[in-house]
Amino acid sequence: MPATQSPKQTIQFGVFEVNVASRELRKQGVRIKLQEQPLLILELLLERAGEIVSREEIRQRIWPADTFVDFDKGLYNAIKKLREALGDIAATPRFIETIPKRGYRFIAPVNVPVPAISISPMESEARLDAHPRWSKRIAWAMASLLLLSVVLVLVWRRRIPRNTAKRPPVSVLGEGAFSFTVDQYDRRLLAYYRGIDSNLYQLVWPWDPSQWSQLTGSHGKPAAARGTGIASFVNTLNHQPEVFYVTQGQQHIEEVSVLGFVPTDLNIATGAPAAVPGSSLSGFIDECAQTDNVFYVGEDHHIHLLTSSVGTGWTTQDLTSLTHNRTSFGGTLFALANREAGQVFYFQSDHHVHQLWRWSGCPGRYPFDGWHSADLNRANKEDAPAAIDGSGLSVLTDLQSEKQDVFYVDSHNHLQGLFFVKISWTNIDVTRESGAPALGAGSFVSQFNPIWGSASVYFLDANRDLHVVTSKSSAPTQWRNPLQTPISAVAGRCLGSGTPLPPAVRGSPLASAINYFLNASEDISYLGTDQHMYQVEMGEGVWDCVDVTKVSGAPLAEP
């Protein structure tokens, strides 16, 4: 009987496996239907896992020179179908990373099972009996061959780097009791707000009436304080949403689980001071350190950090004292992180935007060496205008350049932008540059769309109507007002109410998210004068609106 190999050669990653011989993709043993070209591209990326595979290499492998097709369109469709089969998202990839203008890279850990040599007992015994003096040598040779195979596989796996995918900020915040979070694992959007009964509510896109839920008001979960922020993100370890808010009365930071676990009072757990009334909350997951990080402004007007890591519980740091900075002005702050650094932006008593930052300590990046600080208004060649009292603050990360753009409102109610260009900060009066109307309030929100390669800032004018200004990633300081009119004039009638978009209620926060599950549309939410939550959606140049409160049947919101 001839020797056989078992199992067939397969390449495993996550819950998937590819059988190279039969060209089959399976998820947890179940075959997934996938066309030949996407599967061939997957095999090529797996062969070169951790390396950039150029577009030209893919063309030569999948589309030979004598094949007459639209290569760009064919490659786009093949990659799209492959990502759909894997449940992957271009902007926040777990498997296939796009390298702009170059190609693609497989970024997940890969496992190639060692093939076992199967020989029947009778055949084995017969062979050894026929050559008794070689039996020991054969046994040693087989053992050495098996050990060498294991070593080669381990070395090959070792050269696969950790997931270096560029991810957007995991905490997407407005300025008040309002928060949007992208749950890439369950492919949904999560919205959190404070209801008129002071309780915290969760809504799940696409706003199924059976999906909204009340998170506080029972089982020891205190109500939310008026006018304070909500921070939310999805834990990259257990894939569960985490929500943080300021409690009514004590002004403590509370962590509440959407799974119904007992809430945690983080101020009692760490001894940190209570939050100042009106404090923002902002936070992020540090994937390298595997920690939750939540920032707020304390009643001492210092910036405080609450950190939790697996097995150690919550701890706190006073970042203002650590960096020997002056106290903050107001309660507005914004935090974000990427693989380079963790950063917090806030206003000091000089009405300037100040930055606290630390290196991430991620593999291949600068080591963590404590917190640093900078005055961004004075980091320009000419001092940037100071912020007006009550100004909002919003920060976006350009995922193509990994640079931050910072926005605030000056004393003329103009939107000011601070942009890191080359090696220094540059200030632009975005309102004057774009020709857009002045802001009527501090409510605005910014975001970067990695699919479209553009940045947008949504804001409310003096009549509390919603507007947008945009800029291409390649020209971060060139802003335009594409609509030349409020969004309500082009959004038509809203789903649910059947009426046009109303103005925002006074004091309404704004929140935004990129809906990667619906053509990478930009979703913006605010509270209307009827205290309904409205969602404005812009996808492929078409504007739509939804009366989320009406569609979902959830309680009214309180600004």
C-alpha cells in the first residue's frame, strides 16, 4: 500500500481554512461559495502573508497578458467579493489590508498544519522486518524530518507581523450625551443617548424597533447627568460594546455593560476625583497594551485618565500634574489613538488647544516614555486664534497619512482648523477658506472617510441647520462648501416622519460614524426641535434622512 498524506494541505487563519488542492474556502468546516479569481487572489496573498503583493504581481498571476479585460475593475470586484466572503472591511481590516497605489497585504496570523505521513501497521512492520539493520536509522530519520517540519512552520509563522491595519478611532463622539460606535464584529452601528427620563438608551442600526434598550435606571445603574458626554467603543478582545457615562448627582464615571452586568463606579474603584459638570468623556482601546482608556475633566479641572487592563482592574492618572500643565478650561476634550501614539486634545485657561500625547509602545514603533504636552495654537508660524467660550472640539485622523486635524470655533464663530503638515502645525480659517456660513453654536463633528479619501466637518449654523464642508486627503488645507445650502434642502423627506429635516434643538450635540456596511456612507446624527434623533446619511452623492426615534419607537432624547 502506498503512503498517503493526511490531512490534505490546508492554510488556516482565524475560523477559515483554504484547501489548496481542491481550491475550497471553508469557515468552521462549512464551505463558502467563492468564485475562482477571488480565491486565487486569496491563495497568492496567503503565500506571501505579511508581505505587500503588488497589483502587477496579481495581474500576472490571475490575468495573463493574453487576457483582455478591464484589470482595475476586475481586481476591484474580486477583492470586494473576497472581503464579503471573509466578512472583512476595507477601512478596518482583519485579513486583507489595502496599500494605497501599491497592492494588498494579508495581515492575520496564518497556520499551515504539518502533514502527517500515514503508513499502515502491517506495511510498516513488513518494511522494518525486511531491513532490520536499518530500522533504527529510519526511526531517527523520520523523527528528524518531523522536527524539521515543525521548526520550518514555526519560523514561517514568526515572520508574519501582528495586525498592522490602520484603524479609525474606536471611540466616535459628539459633544454631549450622544455617541456613535461602529461594531465591525457584528456589522452594525450602535447609538447611545440620554433620554428625557435621564436614563441611558442604546439603539442598533438599522433601527429595528425590537433592538433599542434601556441601559440604566435598574439593577443599581444610576441615571446619567445632564449635558455630559458618553464614551463608547467595542472591546477588541471580547468583541463586546463598552459604554461609559457621568452619573447624575455624584458626577462619577460609570461603566455599564450592554450585557446586563453589574455597573462599575470607576471613581470609587480608583479614588479619582468626580467629573466637572459638563465634562466630555472620550476614550479608546490600546490594542498593543490591551487596555481600556477613558479620559475626562475632573472637578479640579485636571485631565484624568482611567485605565483598565486584563487581570489588574482600573487605575487612574492625573495627566495635568504629570505633565506640569495649567488647568483646563471647561469640560471639553477629545481622545484618540493609533499604532503611533495615544493623544488627548483639550482647552486650557488661555483658550488654546493643548495636546497631551504618548508613544504607543507598539512593536516597530517608538517605546512608551511617558506623557508629553504641546500648545497647538502656538505651534504655528503665527499664533492661531483663541477659542470662543463654549467652543466644541473635534479631531479626525487621516488614515492615509496618519496625521491629525483639529477643529474648534473662534470668537468670530468661524471654524478653525489645525493641520499637521510635513513637520509642523498649520492653521486655516476653514469658514473663510470654504465660504461656508459661520457657526451658530459650538456643535460640530469631523470625520475622515478612508474609502473616499476625504475629510468632512458637519456643523450647525445660526439657524441650527446642518451644513458640511469637505477637503481631499491630498490637500488637507483646501476646504470647500460643496452644497452651498443647508443639508435639509437636499435630503428630502425623512423616513419615519415623512417631513423634511428640522433644525436642531438648542444645545444639540452632533455625532458621526462611517457606515462601512452600507457603501461607506457618512452618518451624522443630531437632536431635532421635536427632541427626536435624526440620522442624515450621505452615500454616493445622495442625501437621505431618517427620523430614528419614530422608526425605532425609542423614547425622546434630552439635549
